[in-house]
Amino acid sequence: MKIIEVITDAGHLDTVKGLAAQFELVDFWHGATDERGRCSMRMLVQHENRQRVMDSLQGILSASEDSHVIIYSPEAIWPLPQKVSENEKPSTSTSVTREELYNQIEQGAHVNGNFILLVILSTIVVAIGLIEDNVAVVIGAMVIAPLLGPNLALALSAALGDRKLMGRALGTNLVGISSAFALCWLLGLIWTGELDSVELMARTSVGLDGVLLALASGLAAALSLTTGLSSVLVGVMVAVALLPPTATAGIMLGAGKYDLATGAMLLLAVNIVCVNLSAKLVFLFKGVRPRTWLEKKQARQSYVLFMMVWIVTLSVLITVIYLKLKATV
């Protein structure tokens, strides 16, 4: 359960109270009216009702410029909430609201000093781990995973038809990948040692099993976010990490090993496409969509377009992988 707090004009009190009664919420209470004529109203809301309550509140308060809606989690609840039967559950099965999901994912689509620093540090860590064949160091860099956030934000932006978030996610992706690639390219230029470690060579090729792994990991990433189980993301970061193939491609290109660099780039492309495609499928299945009819129409158009782009791109990548595997037989 979550607590939804509404801070708005006291004239909305009866309307919000009626909303709580309509959805048969667990509890509703409010504070006193302040000198500005506003009051705080709080509702204890079941998981299955959160999105519907939020949509209704946005419809009620859309014309009010001095209103705020806040969602937060209580530490514990007593008595324990009763389970909802399958027949009473709404069509959407997300455990978080669209607004919570947006707030969580959107944070990973900002290019700022922290993001650049994380990219640089994680690139240095993963490059050392790859060259020295240190699995623990490579996994440590994977967990930092600064490049996963922009890709999830890109998938969410298509589901919501949010062009502003889409542009920001694309820009953040480009900056992150370019920075990591350039840094490792310079490392490849100056490195005089051998570049034949197991960890490094493992990122220079991709098979059809790698496509399935990336798709499954992307599904797990989006599913963990929509169900509120964000701890699963740690495993996803390791399974479908974007930074190691980026670093490998830069190192190999800088060292003049073009065939190996091409293989690493192919792996990176597969991971990016699969994460975006599978995340979009989860958002569609989970019913993550805008609130108004016009926004839904715009989102549907962008969703179809991006799905076609990712499906066609994945088909081309699978064909290239198949041809490379056939050529090596």
C-alpha cells in the first residue's frame, strides 16, 4: 500500500473524499485549512487502485495551479491489508503508478556532472578488468551501469509518447556511449601489452544465444520496475551490461584490431536493441500508457513507429550474426 497526499484548495475536500469512497480506499483523513485556504488530504491506497486514483486526481485538479499530489510508502501497516481477489483486480497489473515509474526512470536520462563522472569511472574500472582478465572488477563496473538508465528511459518515452523525454534519453545515450568509447579508444592507442584476455575476447563476438539473453534481461529490467522489485535490476545490469562491449570496441579499434572491434560493436548493438524492444513489450503488457485520449493517440503512433524500427533493426542484426556464424563454420 501507499499513502497518496493531496495538498490543494479546501474547496476540493468533498470531491476528494467522494473519490476515496468511490474506490473504497482503506482510509482517508485530512488536516486543518491553513491561512491560504488549502488543506492536506491523505489516502491509504491499495496497490491495485493507485493508478486509477492518480488519474482521477489529475482530472479533478488539472485546472488548479496550486495543487500537489505526493506518493510515499509507510514503513508498516496494521492491521495487515486483506488480499484482493482476482475478479476485483483492475486490467493493469503494474504495482507502481505511471508517475512513480516516470520519476524513477527519468532520473537516468539526465546528462550532468554525476552522469559523466560515473561513465568515466565505470569505463576505467571495466577497461582494467577486461585487460587484466579480472571478472570481479568487470562485474563491479557492470553494477554501476550508467548506460542502462537512458535506454529504459527511451523505452518509457515511446510508451508514453513523451517526445521531450525521448530526446533527452537519446542525447544521454549518445553522450554516455561516445564518452566511454572515446576513452577506451585512447587507451587502445597507447596500450603496449597483449589484448587477449578471456574477458576481453568474450565481448568480441555474439551468437543467437546472446540475442535471447539480451531480450530476457531487458524483459526482467522493465518487469522489475513495473512491479516495484528494483533489486532485480542488479542482476540485469550484470546480464546485459552495455559498458563492457562499448569499452571492448573502443580498445580494439584503438589497437587496430578492426575485426574484433566490429564484433564488440555488434554485441553492443544487439544489447541496446533488445533492451529497448523487450522493455517496450513489458510496458505495453503492463498497461503503461498516458492518461488522456489525445496523449494515448500520440503515444500509440510513436509506439508503433519505434517498435517497427527496433524489430527491423533486430532482424538485420540477427541476419548479420547468422552470416558471421555460417562463415566461421
